[in-house]
Amino acid sequence: MTLKIALLPGDGVGPEVLAQAVKCLKAVEETFNQHFIFKEAPVGAIAMDKTGVPLPDTTLTLCKESDAVLFGAIGDPKYDNDPDAKVRPEQGLLQLRKELGLFANIRPVLSHPTLLDKSPLKKEVISGTDFVIYRELTGGIYFGEKKLNPEGTIASDLCEYSENEISRIAHLAFKAAKGRKKKLTLVDKANVLESSRLWRKVVTKIGESYPEVALDFLFVDNAAMQIILNPKQFDVVLTENMFGDILSDEGSVIGGSIGLLASASIGEENALFEPIHGSYPQAKGKDIANPIASILSVAMLLEHFGLAEEAWAVKKAVDKSLKKGIVTLDLKENSQYGTNQVGDFIAHNIVDIEDDFRMNDENIDLGKSTII
Ligand code: IPM
Ligand code: MG
């Protein structure tokens, strides 16, 4: 299979982690006889510095012409604390999601057996957690009308949803639940919000065509509590844009580090894959950012194109790095492994997936890894 992949490294640690993801894709090419054509383009603060806008037309065109987009991270502190900034790097990502029609954001939340100690939550609470968040990504309060009165003293953001926006992601979520533990939880605030009541109505109706899936409902405040109280109760969590943003960061605590969570954003014609962590500007250029979320985004990309064996090899290689402790500082105190070395190790192990636990670790330990 030949795939055209647009690389959008973006800001902060984005370029560093994305470079590791690309190493892994090259390892997949080498091992499985696939072919990937990479083209890179600027987005975010880096694009604003170069062109004045966070999503240049050339970047958007490249993304539209590609089979998939691999995204690094976005955001720069120089814009974060300036409420008067007219343009923000994040707008580049939001515009990209909208323009590419990426309405479904899929964020798996898993506890890794080797990392149970890394979470501040109790082992017995998180062990065995395996759920996936289906977050609506192109509607709701993120994209509704925004107002600020001329005096700058009253502001509002409209949260609007249409039946169609709800039903297209609901179908994807029900189908996912069918192939998993057959449970779907709709998270909303239907006791207060009209838009949430529409979600309930539409999702309940669609649920009738998926009789094998058990459907239940949770208010978002309760869901926020349940996710850390008893995360094993969840299978597929379906929710609107902003609730999904918040709950997925909360879910990352279960995995032990936000540096592990990958995501896929899917539309009718396009797909984008990105770690859920932000640009982590404090770590930029220090070779300490965890590349695993970016590498697992590659696994989601491969799965999306039906390359199941390839995706499995990537996940297996990541597991091995976790088991062997070839991980960055966020996962192991005093770890001497940097972003690059972890990326090398995982890429190596995609190539040598059959060799299991014997090969080349010494080279990695000595910083002499040779891949790519
Ligand atoms: C995310 C991020 C984005 C969002 C930001 C960077 C706009 O937090 O992907 O979760 O809020 O969707
Ligand atoms: Mg977020």
C-alpha cells in the first residue's frame, strides 16, 4: 500500500516527537513492504512567525491531498497569556479539523500493567482499564458564535448541535462498541443544557438499531468522578466537543502519563493522527519529551488503513520499551533515555519484532543505536 502522509510538526516538542513517529513508519516500510510518501508543512505558532497565519493555505492543501495527516503539537506561551491576541496558534488546529471535516476524535484510555505505579490513582482502581472516548470534534461551543460586547465586559460562546452532527459520530461510537465490550455511555449535561437533551434524544433513537449494545447515560460532572472512581465500568464513552476535551485529559492520569495517549480524528474523507498532549514548551529541544503518544498515533493511523499487523508490531514494540524501562523521565525517575533513544529503540523493535526480548538493548543502553 502507498500512503501519502502530511507531516505537521507544529510547535514546542511537536517536531521532536513527530520525528520518532516517522522513524517508526520507516521501520514499518522496511519490515512490511509498505510505502509512505512524506511531505512536511508548517502549522501553529511556527507558521504564524513565517506567514502570519497559523494554518497557511499551502498546508491546508497538502493535508487535503494527503491520505492522512500526522500532527505534532500546537501552542506557544507567548500567546497564552495575551487575551487580546487576535490570532492564536490553536486556531490553526481548529480550522484544520473543521476544513478536513474531522468530526470524530477517538481517544483510547488504557492502564498499562507496567505503569500502574506511575498513576496517582490506586492500582486496584485502574488496573484493567480499557475504554475509548468518542469526542465530537467540529461542533459545539468550540465552533458556535462568539461574542464580545464593544466595552469588552460581556462575552458568550454558543453551544449548538444539529441532529446530523450528533448522529454521524453516534453511529461510529455504536459500531466501535459492537466490536468491543458492547457498552456505550453518553456523557452530557441533559439536566441543564438543551443541546444535551438533543444528544440524548438522537442517541437513544440510534441505539434502537444497535440492540446488542447496552446504552447508558451520565451527567458530565458525575462522569468526571466515575472516571477516577471506577474507570473499568466504561467501554465506549460518547460525548460532545468540550466535555470530551476535559475528560480525555482526566483519562490520561489512568495511563500514568499524558505522554502516552494517542488520538485519531476521522472524517468522511480525511484522517488526522496526533498525541493528545500539548506543545509542552518547557521541554522543547531538551530531548526529554515522551514520544510514545506520537508513536501510538502511528499505530492508530495504520489501523485506520486496515494495516492491522503493522499496527500490532508498533504497539508490541511500545510495550517492550515500557516493560524494559526504555522510557523517558516522565515514566522513570532519573531515566537516562531521551526522546530520540526511546524512538530508536521502538523503531528497532518494529524491524526485529520476531527477536522478542533479546536484541540490541546493549546498543541502546550505550547510546549507540544505529537505526535510520
Ligand atoms: C486537544 C487540545 C485542543 C482542543 C486545543 C489545542 C485547541 O486541547 O486536542 O485536546 O481543545 O481540542
Ligand atoms: Mg485537550
